[in-house]
Amino acid sequence: MSERDPEQTDRRAGRSGVSRRGLLVGAAALGGAGVGGVAGAGLARASAADVPAADAAGQRVVSPYGAHQAGIATPAQGFATLVAFDLVARTDRDALVRLMRIWSDDIGRLCAGRAGLSDTEPELAQVPAALTITLGYGPGLFTAARLESERPSWLAPLPPFGVDRLEDRWNGGDVLLQVCADDPTTVAHAVRLLTKEARTFTTVRWVQHGFRRAPGSTPPGTSMRNLMGQVDGTHTIADDEMDGLVWVGDRSAEWFGAQPAWLEGGTSLVVRRIAMNLDTWDELDAPAREDVIGRRLADGAPLTGGAEHDDVDLDAVGDNGLPVIGAYAHVRRARSDDPHQRFLRRPYSYDAAPTGGALSDSGLIFATYQADVTRQFTPIQQRLDELDLLNQWTTPVGSAVFAVPPGFEQGGWLGEPLLG
Amino acid sequence: MSERDPEQTDRRAGRSGVSRRGLLVGAAALGGAGVGGVAGAGLARASAADVPAADAAGQRVVSPYGAHQAGIATPAQGFATLVAFDLVARTDRDALVRLMRIWSDDIGRLCAGRAGLSDTEPELAQVPAALTITLGYGPGLFTAARLESERPSWLAPLPPFGVDRLEDRWNGGDVLLQVCADDPTTVAHAVRLLTKEARTFTTVRWVQHGFRRAPGSTPPGTSMRNLMGQVDGTHTIADDEMDGLVWVGDRSAEWFGAQPAWLEGGTSLVVRRIAMNLDTWDELDAPAREDVIGRRLADGAPLTGGAEHDDVDLDAVGDNGLPVIGAYAHVRRARSDDPHQRFLRRPYSYDAAPTGGALSDSGLIFATYQADVTRQFTPIQQRLDELDLLNQWTTPVGSAVFAVPPGFEQGGWLGEPLLG
């Protein structure tokens, strides 16, 4: 059945024709897709059924092009799948260039709501839903490409922390794709296509599925709540702080030291899989939970008053002379006196099928972006490891670090400054 | 930390007050919740942060009350988690009544966007997002309750089919909850709460997470596409056919024979986990895929013409004298000459983390509702088992059958006609 035979072709002549509108929409959807050239028997044929009015939420498009990759400064979409790949032994620098070209080309198509070049389910491509695809390189890629000298000094497994109970099945990876969209079918389709295109170069090391509130559930700009019920990700990076704190460039060089030239406009990604022990968390009442974090459950505002995005007053003292924010509180421990020890958090909840008699297997895919892992992320994690009441109910079970190349332009490809 | 100590209370006196609006909204959210009474140290305290304008999509409410359970005739929401429980040995009829009362009470609260009675994350309850919770009973419940004589004749594992490759980890269960909403965080929270409340009565047997397009991605009424790219679930049950084909009552008795009196207004649920072999499916081009199903990929219309919801003309012959819909086509095999051999399909896609070097682990949670499994579902499944080209790319890996009790009214409880 993998090739059409003449009998099928003939039988199909008995069908009523495809509507003219369907053909026109299909042609538009494939515009610029070119013809053939990628292996695979699938014929990427566009279809009209899922092409809704331009104002449907699923038609929202985020450009993949520019100085920086999309999916980092992009407001977090509702769904994320992170896939870490291991490179197979024969994948050298030339092979990586081929993979990067294929991926970059199809990232451009998919993010525009068009079928990938070797897409065998083009119908699923027609709801871009703010799709972004973000690429990262693990330490092993630099070995495979014989470019060890270009590896950023911080690109290595994080130092071990006392709270860690890491499982190898959630650790590491040579290449990383973070695929985010406001629709889970869009994410699943993009992941499948990109994974398939990489099959001769890689094997899948791990896959993590994450979610937030569905788009439209809550008003735009509402912070997510994690599955402990907390408002999560309030303290983030302002637009005018992205250069330096997130994007590698002159400001980051001034603050943290020079990095390899190819990484300019890029950043780093730390992915920590943090399991929540909801069974013991349930034993805490609401005031105790607020004290653990230092924020109100109701609205995420600091216990020292104000609204969610107001500063926490770490010096505030109650009528009894004791600090309002306890020494062990998460907001106190997560904050350094050094204003450069901050990073962009882009977390997602996970809720996997429980095993071994457990009630649930829930937690947080804690994804952070920063210009320099060693100078920004690690010191904060060390502070939290030493003293953070929240550690009693959370356990890191996976950890990975990636270098995130800068963005690319249409016709170019991701990773070109390193591999080209 | 599970009890508040005086020091904490004092320290909190130093905080600025909770806003008056926050208190009022919180009170409204808890309206009618009553006080205490359920074990657990958690204090269900409402909060205001996630309470958006009433027109936000997340505020949509589906009533859990009525002659039939919600979540069946309800248009399928974006997300579903199905949880199958095994009863522990000590769970007898009295214990089941207690569990049903607890669950029914909290189903009423959760579906209204209010915190459950023992809810330790009340903040997560405030986005109902069209939440429905649907309850089913497996064969083992009737044994545990010593009500074997009330067990419907069809409530047993399905007969084995040649295509089956069932794995015990996806089979069976004594009690089933189907939790659906237009928001994955809402689903995760409801599942966690209801699972926790059942912990002294049950263990978790399996959990299946499913999704469709996110709400708003495509225009209302758009049929879902499964991960093979096909429009799925087109042929369904009209509103005026629900009595008889889905709901047990006089019409179903006339067509299929009498059923236990307690099941009037109820139905049955078959859950089949169907793995898709996307790697071999990828080898088919689009025309071949259309011939396998008998529908156009573009819009799900029959290959014999018309639009998605038009009838398939199984007698249509092409110019070459051959049938347009092949003898092996899924639409032909899935259709019986007996108009009662139909059922309500409410499928969801799944996309799990692949293992063992696979590229993906995707498929369909094929959930169907029908008045009589033996008379409606099984014959169709036998037809498909004998001859259905689609079998080459799909494999049932899990199977379970449940009796679905009728609905309940506020103040009553689910299962009362059987267990009361």
C-alpha cells in the first residue's frame, strides 16, 4: 500500500472533485514549500479542514527568525514538550550541519502553519497556535563536532546538590528541542516530525511533557500556578534586562566574562525535573504554605504586602519583632544580593501516570535561561540547596544543561555560527 | 509545620491586610462549602488570584446534576484523564457508599469552580473550565459489594480479538473516573483530589492522559484530528438517538433487552487504548491513507463526495467499475446494516514518552458509550477485527469495560440506585 497503484488511481476518478476553495487554501498553505527533495514516501498534501478564520486562536504565529531564538522571551504558551537527543556515533560535524539545515527549514514552515518538507501529516500543521521551537546543544555535541574549544566553560552537568535524587533517564542529552504552542496536538505533531527527521543522526534520550493553564482559561498576563497551588514564575527578567542577563553579548561579557563568539545572541538553558511530594505537602495548612514560600497563596503577593509583582521586603519585621519573611523562606533563599544572580524562568507543570502504588507523579519542569550558568544559576541553586524550607517537599530528579545558539534568518540555519 | 504555631501567627500579624475584594471573592468561592468534617490537615482556604472575569473561558461551568452523568453527551472538552482504581480488600458495600458520598459531594463543588471539602489546593479549583467527572463501575465492584445479581450481563472483559496485544497495565479496573475539562491544570487538580479521597478504599490501577485541540484553536464544532492526521469521530449519535443507543431505558430494553433497574439513565463505557504505528503509517502517501479510511484527509468527507457529515455511499462505483470505498476500508467495516450497532465515540489522543529506542508512543484513547456493550460495541469490533485495513497500523494495547450509573441531583449521590 505504500505506492499508489493504477487501480487505486482509477477508482479515485469516480470521486466528486475537491472544492475549488479547498485547493486554493491548500495551495496557500503550501506556498513557498518547494517540491520534494527529502526522503520518505509521504506526499505532503495540504488540506483545508483545519484552516479556520484568521482570528481563531490557533492561527496565531510567532516568527522563528531574528537575532535570538523564539520560545525564550516569547510569553510562555500553554504546552511544552522537551526532547533530549543523543547523537549516534557516526554523527560528525557534516552530519550535524545537514540536521541543522533540515530542522531550520522545517521550523520556518511549521511556525508559519505550513507542512514540513517531509511532513506525512500536513493536516496537523495548519494550526500553528503560536508554535515555537528552541534548539540547544549539550556537551556531547562539541565532542562529536570536534569543536571542544568552542564549548562554553559552563556547559557541563551542574555540580551535585544535596537535595538531588537524579535519575539518569531524565539527565543530560547532546541536543535539545523545546517545542511550545498553545495547542497540544500542534506540539505533538511538530515533535514527531522533527524527531523523525533526526532519526539517522540521533536517538531519543528523554521526553518531558509540560502544561500550564490552557490559553484563554485565565486573563492574559496571569502568572501560572504550579500543582502545589502556588503562583509560580513571578520574579522574572524585564525586557531591558534581557541583554546581559539572558542574551550573551557585550553586557554579559562585562558582567560574567567573555564567551565564545558564536554564542553572541544566544544563551543557556537549564532543565531541572522537580518532583513534588504532594502527599506530605498536603499536611501543611495554608498559612504554613505561605510561610514556606514567603508569598500569599491567594495572589502570589509578598507576605510583606503589596501586589504580586511588588518587591519583597526582606527586612520587614512583625509586631513581635520577628522577620515577616522567615530565614528559611523560598523567596529569601532564592534571592541574592548580587543583581546579576537572576535568570529567566519558563516553567511548566508535569503530571505523569503514577507507578508503584503512588497517588500521583506531579511536579515542575523548571526551565531557566541565563547568559552564564556558573555565574547566575549555580549560586542561587547552591543557596537553595543549603537552606530552603521548600526542599522538604520538592526533589530534583533530572538535570540537564544546554548552550542555546543565537537566532537565524530565513534561508539561514540554526547553529551556523558554530558549525558553518 | 503541619500545625500553625503561635510564633507564626504572631509573625503574620505584621503583614498588611488581605484586600477586601480578595476576602469577598474568597467567601463567594467557598459559598455553601460548609465547614470541616473530612479528614486531612489541609485548610481549604479560597483565594482570589485565579478568579478572572466571568467571561473568561475558564469560568465555563457544566452542571454535574441531572438524569444522566455529565461528560458523555457533553461536547468533548480539550483534555481528559481517565483513572482506573482497584478496590482494596476491605472495601465493602458500606465503604463504597462512603466513597460515593464523598466523591459526589466534591464533584458538585469542583464542577462549580469551588474547592473540594478536603481540598488542599483550593486555588486550583477556581478555573472550572467546563469540568466534568464521570464515574464507572467495573465487574469487581459488584463482587466487592456482594451485588453480583445486579451486574449487567455485558459487564466483563471484551472477548479477545485477533488484533489485540493487550498489556495488563492498561486493562480493567473496579472503578473508573473520566475527568475532562478545557484546562489541563483543572483536570490534574480534580484527579489528584478525587484520587486522594479514595486512598483508603482503592489503589490506582492505571492512568491515561488524553488531549484534543486546545479550546479556541479551531472553530467550535470542528471535529478532532487524531495523530494519524485523520478527522476522527465524525459518525456519532444524534441528540434524539441518545435514548436507546446510549442511555439505558425503555427504548434500549425494546432493542437490546431489559437491564438491571438501577442502570436506567445510565450507560456503559468501553475504554480501548489503541497504539498507532506511525513509523509504518508514514510509508503511505495521502491517497493510500484516504483509501484505508474511505474519507478525504482534507476535510473528513466521504470519498464518495459531499461534506464531512454526509452519508458514505457504500455502493458508489468509479468509472472503472470498482467500488469507490474498498472492501477493506475502515468506514465500510465500521458500519453495520443494523442501525442499532452504533455507539457514541468520545476519543482523545495520547502522546506518551517513547521507550526502547522508539521515536514516539502515540495513539488514541478510544472511549465509547453505548447502552449495551454486547449488542452494540462487540459486533462492530468483531467486524473490524476480521477485516479492516487500518488494523495494519493500529494495535489495541489496553481494554476495559465499565457500567456507568445514571446521574444524580444535588444532595444525592452517584450510584445510589445500586448501592443505596
